Amino acid sequence: MSAARKRVAVVGVGTMGSQAAWRLAARGAEVVAYDRFAPGHDRSAAGGETRIFRSAHFEDSRYVPLLKHADALWERLQQETGRELRRLTGCLLMGPTEHQQMATVLESIAEHGLDHEVLDADALAKRFPQYRLEDGDAAVLDRRAGFIRPELTVQTAARRAEQLGARIERYTPVREISPAGGGVEVRTDSGGERFDAVVVTVGPWVNDLLPDLPWEVDIRRLISAWYVPTTDAWFGEERPAFIRTAPTHCYGLPSPDGVSVKLGLSRALHKPAGDPNALDRTVQPEELEIFTELILRHMPDLHADPTRLAVYMEGYTESSRPLIGPLPGAANVVLLAGFSGHGFKLSPAFGDIAADLALDGATAQPIDFVSTVGRTAA
């Protein structure tokens, strides 16, 4: 069946769903997308004004071809809409040389010929004096990297999908997805609608919508904190994002307005989110202690008291690899879930892959290592 004759629902119009709707509509599919809020909301993971894009990957060098595909699609979406969604400022990757993630970064750079620069402690101190390396640390500047504007991106991709013919049902939670005569029925409080295929991208609501999911998606509550620098070093000519692998995994981005620096932490330091409909958005003082320790140890020219705090949710799998592909026994229900904190930069590629799977049942992109097909249940 051709894309022009296929009706495809997208459930969840956030980080992944907005991109899937764009890519499906671009291929001529009849797209209806549902969101319990509206594209660009701050109640899940796509908030905080900036997210990191990078070409090198800590977790697995097999992501690099997907990052290259995402890179091209970021450029396409910007060209089609005339909006600056991403700015390439570089990203500093720092940590102990013997740490596995730093080894993976260097492996991916060598294997894929990525544009980079290795900095020793003296070079880093001269060029980026705001950071402190420790004995045994390495620093790699990923040049094809920078920041993404998440809220603007989600709204822009959703709007582009609408311009291409998609229909977005805002403030419309989906209650059930079920087989229906060779297709799929999507039920909301207003009734049911039938489709040839469904793409499920509901983020932290995945366990609510799909309670019998054979894989565990651990929903965590994460904190973003903004700090004002006490020197001008953070906003010089070069303003790279950064990630530190160890001893405490963290990341940060100088704000585009040149006022503050946003800091965030990794999964191990996030609390369980509980009910995604009742997220605790109050940050207790003791939750900031780890941020203070990081600042004193590695970024001493940041003022230790935050000027802003925000709470979001993300879904994690045991392996930290996302779930991408059909549900078992339901080839026309395509799942995208559990991106484990590093999905936004890849979202155009995963949206495109979702369109492949929903329309053609297969994709040419190398997703075997993240595919749900043949994946052992947790």
C-alpha cells in the first residue's frame, strides 16, 4: 500500500512524535496526531530551552550513523521552516582517559572520521578556563555539536506536519490502542478512530498506555538547574556545551542569552517519577547538594546558588538503549520509548525511522542494536 493511501496515527506529539508526524506527512501519509497537552509543553522531557546535539557518542559508536542521518534532517527541517532550531557551538567531552565512555568517544571518532580536537589540561585551561580537569582526565572537543532548542523544535516540527496535511488533536489523551480488522483503533474520550498503523511516542506515559509492555521503562524525575557565572569565561567567542563522564556524570550548556549556565545530571542521580500525571515539581534543598559539589570541584566560577530550577521526566531502559520497532504480535503498532536521556539529538532520525516502519514495515537505517524485533523481554 502506498504512503498516500495509508492512515497513520501518532500518539504523543513531543520529542519523537512531532518528528514522526513531520516525516509521515512529508511522504503523503494521512496523519492524525494526538497529544494530552499540546506540542512544545514542558510536562515531559522536551523542556529547559536547550538540549545537546553531538556527533560523537559516549554510549555506543553504533549511534554515529544515526546521528549523521539526524544531522541531515536537522538541516532539512530548518530549511523547510526558516527557524533556527540548532546552533553548532561544539561540545566538550571530558573525563578520565580509562573510563569506558571516553574510550567509546575516541573509538567513534576514529571509526567515523569525526571532526574533533583533543585538548590536554594546559590547552583546556588556556582556551576554556571555566573548566577544571583532574589528573588522568582527557578532553575532546566535538566540533559538529552544539545546542538544540527543544520547545521550539517540537512546535516547529508539529506545525510543519500540519502544513503538510497532518491533523493534530490537542488536549486529547489516548485511552486505548487495540487491533481492529487488520488495522488499529485509537480510542479517546470522544470515541474511536481506525488507522492502518499507529506510532506510539508517549514518553513517560508509556507504561500507562501500554501496561503489558514486555520491556521495562523506568520513568525518572530529573532536575535542570541554571547558574550565573562570576566571570566572563563562559560567554567568550567559543561557547561549547559540555559533558563530564566521571566521577559524577553531568552535562551543561551556556544559555543562548549569555546570562546563565544550565546543568543536569545522569540517570543514577534521578529519583523515580512515580505517577507521570502527578509529578513532584518542587526541588528540595538537599537535591541541590550534588550540583554544588560539581560546581566547586569542576566549575568554580559558577555562583553556587541557582537562579532557576525545573523538573522533567525521562524514560530509561535497563540497557540504556531505546525501544524502536513493532510491538510483539502487532506489526502495525510502532513503539518509540525509553531513550534514556540521549534521544533529542537523534529525534529527526528516529521520527524518520518510525515513518519507514509504519509505511513500509522496514527501514534501511542501522537499528538492529535498538530494535524491538527479537529483543529479550525485561
